[in-house]
Amino acid sequence: MSWYHSSMYDPAVPVGSFWEEDAPPLAAGVDRGAFREGEATCEVAIIGGGYTGLSAALHLARDHHVDVRLLEAGPLGWGASGRNGGFCTLQPSGLGLGELISRFGKPETRRFISSQIEAVDLIQALARDEGIDYRPQGDGTLHVAHDEKRFQQLEEEVRLWRDSFGVQARLMRREEVAASQYDSTEQFGAAFNPVGFGLHPMRFARGLAAAAARHGAKLHGNSHVESWERHGGWHHLATEGGTLRARKVIAATNGFLRPALDRRLERRVVPVLSNIVVTRPLAEGERLAQKWRTERPCSNTRNLLFYYRMLPDKRFLFGARGDLTGRPEDGAAMRRWMERRLGEVFPAWAAVETTHYWRGFVCMTRRLTPSIAFMEDDRTALAVLAYHGDGVSAAPWAGRMAARLIVGTAEEADLPAPFRGEPGAIPFAALRRWYLRGALSYYRWTDL
């Protein structure tokens, strides 16, 4: 059982994303299909076929020459990796820069930020080295003040980026943003960060899969792991088609983790639904009606943020958090709300129809930072998860680190402090839905 509607976990239910339609299919042989071998063995098994798992599989096969198999419940890239907004940005945490420094100290926060600048570079290097057509867009990102008072917060954000982390961010006042980027009813200036860009999530996911398979990783989509047991030095991963035995395991399911797989780990995370609508292509006159001239991905300062970008074919992508159930009827209501809000924020586009709507899970934790950790002090089982909505670059980097940790070429001390250790236990985890309901109500109130 999971506390979202079963359709959110069912690969047979169409996702409905624009990315799926706009990405070429996997080449023959990349996905070996459902695991139906009765029983097989490997050195390392990976559970989860998103960015984390695919990156781990690629680096294990390519860099460490390890016999690796990957099991994914749906098609490869089916989870958050194929559904996100394509924002390759800093940083994978629910904490602001000042909060990170307060909790972890300036040296470890610097290591954390440096690792994620490296993560952005890794995306570009993987695309270059493995020939991945990931459709990059933009020369940085915009964090936009949605009202006048939030602009003051951006001033402090820019100061920290520049003075504490050496990132040449800069403040853009409302008039500059309107003249050179775009304008809207919720645009009161922005912080420009030169680290980051937009990409096509599904093209990148399928490119990672093709690269991993080319280097010898065995990838099995539609292979839901129904149970995970340990016997005699082996991990036994049971699927409908048989059991895969492995000496070591990397769990990379992120927000799609279910209790049947690992109840202890599942009760340490909170999956939060994020929703996206995409419009039909906008004509030049329509774009200029909102003064839209940028390819930079944008997010705003709302606690329940809006995130948005213009895609290469001039469709507009608009995303938001929300919905506590995952039921189809609540998804339809969420789509209507997002279409209304899109028109309120961008009035010139109020009558523009949306062609696609989809949703998926953002993985949150109590400590609001990601986690790469050996499970229960078992050096043969590693869990990697919880990117807090910013995993496009963080997840491939974490997958590479997971590969190094599981083969012993890296140690936990090599991880920046915000990544180290399992997420803290959530008190009375059965009440997570109510915690989330309270948090969403509070954030809606503070966003007014």
C-alpha cells in the first residue's frame, strides 16, 4: 500500500507528458525487456531506471567494468527523470543558502555547492562523450521575485552566491527583466545565476540508457521488484519473472519508493506531487505580448513555486506543486487550476490552450537535503534519493558517486555533509499526509 492513488505507481497508466511524444524511442536492444530469466546473478543490481540508476549503471559498466543489471518498474526513464521540467539547476535541497551554512558550516556548504556545479558540468560532459541529444537551452537560470517584498530576499541570495561561493550571480531589477527577459503580473525583479540551463528530460534519460547499454550494462524495464531479501551474502530481488541475485545493490527509486520494497527507507521520505502543463506553440506576437525573449529556465519565490520555460518549439511549460491524493479526478482539478493561474500570471496567454498535462513525485526528507548512504551499516546496500525537486543534474552526479562507493573507490567522507547519512526518521510516519496537508496550507497562506 502507498498513500497516493494506485494509478500513480502503475506503468500501464499513460503519463501523458510532452517529453514522451517529443523523444525518439530507445534503440533496439537498449531495454532488454522485463526480467524473465527465472534466476540470474550479477555483481551489482540497481533498482530504479531514472537518472540516478542509469548514471550508476553507466559508470559501473564503463569506468569500473562491473557486471551490472538494472531493474525498473516501468519503461526506462518512466519516473521523475522522464517527467520533470528539465531544469538543470542548483541546488538539490529544500534549504536556502543561509540555512545550509547555518546547519553544515561554510566549508561543507562550499563542498556541497562545488559538487553541484560539477554536477551541471557532468551533464554536459556525458552528453558530449556519449553523443546524447539533450536539447540544451539557456545560459543560466532566473529566480524571480513574485512580489516586491521578495526582491529584498534575492539581494541576499545574490550576495551569498558571489561572496561565499564564487558564483557570479547578479541582481536584475524589474525594468531590466521586462526589457530583456519577460514580464508578467508576478515579475518584480530576478536573481540571475550563470550556472544551469534547460534540457529535454526524456531525451537525456534515454540517452543515458543507450550509453549504459552500449558499455555493457543490462537494463530491464517493466521489471517491478516485488521483494528484497538477504540470504547468505546475496541480495535476492524478486520480480514477476524471476529472482535476480546480486552481491551488492543500489536503490535508486527516489519518490516512487514503495513500502513493499523497503519499509524502513520508505518511511523516511515524503513524496510530493508536482504538476506540469504545456501549451500549444506560441506565435511570435503572442510571445512578445508578454515581452518573452529568453530561453532561461525560471522559477519564482513562492514557497509553492511556479516554474516555467519556453521550449524550443515555442510551447510554454508551466509547473506547480499540489494535490494530496494522486486520484485522476483531483489531477483534472489541478490542471484546471494551473491553466487559470497561468492566465493570471501571464494575462496575454489566458486563452491559450494547453495540450499536455502530467505529474510525478518530488522526493522530500525531514532534513531537506539529499541522501547517499549505506543502508543499516551494510556495505553491500546503498540508497540514493531525495533531490527536493532539483535532481536533473544532482541525480546523475549522485549515480556516479554511488558507483564509486559501491566498488570502494570512494568513501563517505568524499561526500559533502548534506549528502551523508540516511534521511532522519519521520515521527509517526503514518501521519505524513497530514503533515503535508498542514505544510501546503501554511505555504499557501505565506504566499499571499
